[in-house]
Amino acid sequence: MPPRNLNDLPLFSPWPARLLGLEAWTRRTRTRDEIDREFEKEKWGGLLRFGLRPGPPLTLEAADAWAQGADIPILSWESDQLVESTPSVAHGKYRDLVAGVVERYFPATAIAELGAGYGSILIDIARRPAFRGVPMYAAELTESGSLLIDMLAASEGVTITTERCDLTASPITEIDLPVGSLIYTSYAAQYVPRLSQAFVESLIALSPVAVIHIEPCFEHCDPKTLLGLLRRRYIEVNDYNTNLVTILHEQRERGSIDIVEERPAVFGSNPLLAASILVWRPMRGESRIR
């Protein structure tokens, strides 16, 4: 479909009117109770109940369809432009994007996703021929998400080791990763409004070959453009993260990490929450990698 422009966004989303104060909306605060309500009870809890219904085992495709809702027209952000799409098409492109970034930073002893949700991205990676035989690890905050990962991995015939994690804790997870694993987050760090330096230090302690963040980044929202200003305001009113780029740059200045890739606002099924790509490696002496 031909590219759209910013004037088309109100046709597909209520958010421009909300951000301009023209439509009522209650501002959110990302407390632990709010995250528990949204994911443990409603999103992943609801999907788990759907998966446990009588009938055939839950497949990844069925889980994705349930999670995305109606496959209606949306605007997505792709290749620096607004494009008319559908949730299922946009999700497929996003999975290809993540898998492509992960593959660029191989070889690695294992792949680990922190904040894995119900496992949609990691299970898709595990099914791809390029990653066949690579140990897979998923760490997730919610119990319902962890149970869904186990259920879907069994249904799809892939092996994934699951563990719990909390991106605000230190250590982040008790998962026993092999030295030299490739770790990534995907729309997970965004739910911590302000990350501490302990977040990066906990990741360094896991001795990764590289860490990939595919996350919306407040600092990458250009304040000199209308779209950038809308993105900043959207992140603020939803209490999403505002300092991931800042803490990584601070760690680089300390000599703890090397940022090897930084690409702002690459893709988003929601154009107001487009994900950037940030990739970094621990500097020698900061991890157990030999």
C-alpha cells in the first residue's frame, strides 16, 4: 500500500486526540500492581485461560491472533514512513526484524530473551532453520506468561528453558545462562519508567557475547518534529521508560560497555511507540567471557 502521512493517523488511532486533550483518557502509572493487572490477570492470564479451553493444543499462530485482536487496518512505522497495514502483517515483519538482528550477532552459546511475554518472538526464532540446535532461554516476570511459553514451546516442538525475571531487580534473573549467550529484550524494558545502572550491571554479570535492546526510546524521539513530539508525549502519559539510551551511554563513558549499534525508531506496529535497536557488548574485564 502507498505510504500514509501524519494527517492520516487520527483515522486509525484515538491517540492524537487523547494527547491533544480532545478526548478523555486516564493517565497511567506503571506500578507493579498495574503491570500485574495488565499482564498477569488480563493479557497473559486471559490468553492462558483461552489456551486451557477444551480442544486442540494452543498454537503460536492462534495465540498471536488472540493477543492481537481483530485484524483491522492500522498504521505502522516502517522504513521511516507511515504505512497502512494490519496487526498480523506488522507482527510478522517485526518478528523478521528481531530474528535478523539476532542473527547478525551470532555466533553465541545460547539465545535468551528477558521479559519474554508469552514467548511469541523467541518461539518464532527457535523454529527458524538458522537457529536450529541453539539453546533457548526465556525469562518472564509473570507466572501466566511463563506457563504460556512452556505450553506453546511444547505445541511448536521446540525446547525452551523458562525462568522468572524482574528487570527492576538485581540480579534480574536466576536463570543459569551459558557464558557467551546472546541476550535480548523486545518491548520489555519500556515498562520500567526509570531504569537504574544496576540494570546494565546485572546484564554484564550474565557474561553475554552481546545484549540487544529492541525498545521504544524516549531519547530517540526527535523534539524537532511533530511526530517526535507526539511520541515523547505518548511515552510520558503511558509512563513508559525514558532513560534506556541515557544509562547505556553513561556506561559506555565509564568504559563498562561498547555500544556497537544504535538505530533510532526502526519499526513500530504503533507509530507512536516505534522501537529502536541498541546493541552493546561488555568490555573485556567486565564479564567472564574469555
